[in-house]
Amino acid sequence: MATQLRRVTLWGGPMDGEAFLVTADWDGMYLPVPGEERRAIYEPDTDGDPDRWLHRGWIA
């Protein structure tokens, strides 16, 4: 069986406008940002489109 992929778009923060293909069961990610030691936290918009992931802050 093929893995189902969906396209998510990042809103806000350092990766604003970037898009990724993720598996259907992903519910966010910590992304490395060029020039930063921290990673950006992105999670689905719980009040809107689940394929729009919002910047939620930083993690070391």
C-alpha cells in the first residue's frame, strides 16, 4: 500500500511560505533554520485549515 502524502504550507516565522509533503499522520515538526541554533516549531492551525501549519515558537 502506498503512503498517503499531503502538502502543508508554513505560515509565519522564519520559514513563512515554504511548503512540504508530509505523511497523513504528521501533526507538526521542528525545523532547522539556516543561521540559527534553535529550531522553529510548526503545528497545524487548529481553528482552520489543517494543511496550514503556524509558527508556534522556538525550541533549542
